[in-house]
Amino acid sequence: MISKILIANRGEIALRVLRACKELGIATVAVHSTADSDAMHVRLADESVCIGPPPSRDSYLNIHQIVAACEITGADAVHPGYGFLSENAKFADILDAHGITFIGPTADHIRIMGDKITAKQTAQDLGIPVVPGSAGEVLSDEDAIKTAREIGYPVLIKATAGGGGRGMKVAKTEEDLLEAFNTARSEAANAFGNDSVYMEKYLGKPRHIEIQVFGDGAGNAIHLGERDCSLQRRHQKIWEEANSPALNVEQRMKIGQICADAMRKLKYRGAGTIEFLYENGEFYFIEMNTRLQVEHPVTEAITGIDLVHEQIRVASGNGLSVTQDEIVFSGHAIECRINAEDPRTFVPSPGTITHFHAPGGLGVRVDSGVYAGYKIPPYYDSLIGKLIVHGRTRVECMMRLRRVLDEFVIDGIKTTLPLFQDLVSNPDIANGDYDIHWLEHYLAND
């Protein structure tokens, strides 16, 4: 069994991992930049190591410093959380070379799923449904025109190494195509150092549905149902639900089984999420994230399974703690991502939190590392917490969410709490009638 885990992350996810380690009796090491010396996970960890100045490239992305921190403290495993180095195959390889367990999939699986063209081909080979698109990279203007005509307009041009909506453009007609194609390539080169793009059919009003999977690396795998992540702004999720209001039990189990079977064939290890666009009863593979997701708590709420416990168990070589037949889906859960941003303009709002009061009660969970007096640094992602509510039904869950949003107090900075207070009262949201474009239209007309 792993005896000491270094948590190579910050904020709420670092605290989330630390709590799981403590429940399992595993010693913890927190690494932090100079800007995060007062962070809650640093205060609660058994040991802490400063790994550099505030910029991520000099601290949380500094592989040399993190490996050195492992050697100094005797940590025999690293949990990467999400973001930063969580999907960095080179990092996983280096840890392995130093005899340190990477709590995640193999470096090979990270590489396969990290390149969107390879991931799509792999998914197709494994029996996962994919959206119609180019066979590989689109190399030239002529290639773009030919491919778009074969797929049919509108088309979506996407960076092969992309994420977060960067290097992604829509062409509705052939007149739009070349500008969109070359803009996507330019954005991809600037954001990722790689101008490779590919092309897919653009779906008009899809939902974003993702399946949580788990494998033991030896050919056993399970799924833990789906999450609906369709409420997005600029391709960034802000509200997630489990189960999806759009699926029935038969659809849920069918796509879940397809994904679990694929992970068995791949001999995938650890937690993963297979993401789809869903429209008119059909699923279309987008990508696979080879890590824990921000929204994993809604899956935990409806299954009762601690996904971080499970990650550590699998990384320790102990296999999965449950079989597919033992997983029971119970009730409905919603997560709201609380960001330190203006709720209308979404401009970041770093600063000192003067008052903080987390809501409570049955079925309420708050994952956050902030507290009254904590100063939010301007160097990192603006996510400061997640509010998760669970109810026996979606209606009960929505009523509970309305109540706890009114209880939540974060003063001293601007947050997105008022946006969620508006959303929870919207009839479309109440009815579960929304797609990935809904929020953008709502904000544009507000």
C-alpha cells in the first residue's frame, strides 16, 4: 500500500485529495508556490514544501521541483489532481523512472488520449461512437475544402492538442471555411505550440454528456453513470448534473456499458471520463480525459463511491472495490462551480475574502479551500469552490439548491453565486431543457 502521497496541485482539489488520504491513514505532502503558503491544504498536510514563485511554470508545472520534493519527504506516490501535470505523459514517465507511483493511468494511455486525432481513432477501434469527421489532420486549404464537402456543413475545426475552446472554429458555409481553418491553426500554434487541426461535423443543439469510467489496469473496468455538463460558457463547464435530464435508464446503461467494455479492451488504469456530444438520441465521442474531473462529486453523490479512494486503491495494485453489478444509482445531484469572477462580465476578481459562510444541511457538500481572511491570488484559475447538492429526485435537488445558494456568503470579492441564483429559477433549467449553447444565448440576451 502507498504510505505517503505528495499532492501536486492547489486549491479545492488539493484539499479534496488530502481529505481522502487522511481517511485512508496515508501521510500527505503539500507542495505550494510562495503565493499559496497560507492555503488550507498546506495548513492541514503532514508536511509541506515550497516549490517556487507564483507563476505555474516555475512551481506547479516544475517537474524537477516536484520530484525533488518527493525525494526530500520520502513520498512514494503523487496525486496530480486535475489540470497542471495531471495529463502530462512525460511527468508520469519521470515519476516511474524514480520509483514513484503516479496515481493515474499509464503514460501510454495519457499520450493516446492526449492527441485528439489518435484518441478519436482509438475510440472508434474500441467500439465507441464518434462524430463524423476527417480521418486525421487537415493539412491544407485544399484538404479543408474537400473534407468539409464530404462531411457536410456546418463543420467544426479543432486543434489536435486543444482544450478550453482554444483553436476551435465553426464554418457554416464554404465562404467561411478558409478563414476559420487558418484562424484555428494560428490559435492552436499560439496556445499549444502545435498548429495541427482536424475537422468534425458541427452539431446544432447537442448536449454534453460524459461517462465516468474506472479500470484496474488488468482488464477489469466499470462505469459509474453519466454527468450532463451542457451548461457552459466559452466551452467551460459551470453547472453539472448526474443523472442527465435528457437520458433514460436504458440509454444510460447502454452507453455506460459501451464505455466500460472499451476500457476493458484498453486495459485502462484508474479514473477516466469519456465525453460525448448527444443529439437526437445519438452519442458522438469528443475526447477522453485521463484524470479526475472537476465535477466528480456529483458521481460520488449518486453512487456513494469515493473516487479518490478508488484511485489510490487501484494505484496501490489492489484492484477495484466494486463490480458493475454492485453499483446503485440513487437520486440526483447538481454541482455549481463557484468562481472569483464578476457574475455578468466574468472578469476575474482576486482579493481578500472578508466573510465566508458555507451552507449546510442534508445533501449539501461544499468543496473549497478558502476561508475568511484568505487572499485569492491573481495567478491561477478563478475556481474557488464547488457547491454540490443531492436529493432523492431532480425536483428535490433543485429546491435544495435554491435554498443553499441563498445561504452561501462570500464577501470581499465578486463571485458567480448570483448567476446560479438566476439559473436555478429559470424555467428552462427547471425543466432540464438546455444544450451547450443555451447559456451563451441567455447571457447575450440578459
